[in-house]
Amino acid sequence: MFTFKAFRAIDEPEICDQFIEGHANVLKEYGVTKVTSSNNDWKYNPYVFVVTVHENSTGNVVSGLRIHIASEEYPLPLEGAIAPVDSRIFDLVAKYRNAGTGEIGGLWNSRAISGYGIGAIFLSRTSLVIAEQLQVPTLFALCAEYTLKPTLQKGFEIEEGIGNSGTFFYPKLDLVATLAILRDVKNLPHALPVERDFILDLRKNLECTRMEETLKGPVEITYQLKIKSPNWR
């Protein structure tokens, strides 16, 4: 029913364009017309990796997310988002950058497939599957209120040294965002056992088709998560 595909952004420009269109449509539905993370220059960034969800019956991209690897040349989107309220974000990212760190962002889900948990549950898990291929020991995530709980369940912790104990208003004054950090991408020691087991198992089976139990019943998902060119260093 769905296919999850992982790739380096610069390797798949046409799929990136479908991602951008779908993400923009979702943001408009929520009344958000401009946010830092929606800058489309990322499709030319060699430090960006993407996972898209394709509906098999139509081939359409119906959900997606990105991982941005931190570099001095290409700052993380969250650095630009948080800096106006707390400039300490630059030092925080720099602290982890040399060893390798990144940001999970741009997560969106078409309303046409809402209710399955495709984005918040299954797609977010795949970000930690491909993160191991990218060999980044840590990851950041800028969470909306509805994505915070599933993010913490995957082993992230709130970064309380930024903003108001990790929270601030973004991208609008009536929306609260929280900065979270995963300090051990490889072992996921703080993840719920069900999340950790799922992610570790999928890391061993990057190319497979499985029946997954979703919020709307069993759904067949094909995973194509082996990245052809994961070496960003």
C-alpha cells in the first residue's frame, strides 16, 4: 500500500519537488505560509537526506521527512529558527558538529492518509534507521506539540538549556515548539522498548516488505531504506 524510500536529496531532484509541493500544501492547511524549515534550498544541499512515503496505487508522495547534517557551510534549519529567541543554539550545535550531528525536520503527512500514523509513528522511526547509515552519533529535533510525545518515545530528551526549558513559540505566536536531542543514535538507550526493537530490526532489514499494524488496521509497507551515497564527510 505504501513504499518508504530513502535517498540523498541531490540524487533525486524530481522526488524532492514532489516533497516540497506536498509539504507546502499541508502547511497551508494549517495556516502556516512561511517557516524557516520550508526554505526549498535544501534540495541542493549535499548534507540533506530524505525519506518519502509513496502511495503505491498512485505513486504520489503523501508524506516525508528530512535529515540535515550539520556543517559550517550549511547551518541546520533549527539554528535559523531558534536564533532570534535564543542565540545559544549556535554554540549548542557547534558542540556536537565535529563528531557529527544533524536535525530531523520537515516531517509532513497528507490529510488523505491521516489516521494511520504513517508520519508520526512509522516515518519518524525510519529517520533513526537511516541515521545509523549516516554515522551521526547525535540528532536534534524541533518538535510541534503533537510530535513531541512520539519523539521522546524514540529516545530523545528535551534540551532544557535553550529557550524556556526547551520550549518557545514557533513558527507562530500561538504554536509552541520544543527542542529535543537524541544523544545516542546507535543504541537508543532511552527509547521505549517497542520503538527501539522496531528501529534496530529495520536497520538489519533495510530492503523489505512487511505488514504493519497501524491505527487503522494492518497495512503493507515496502521499505527501501538503503542510501546509495550516505558518505557526507
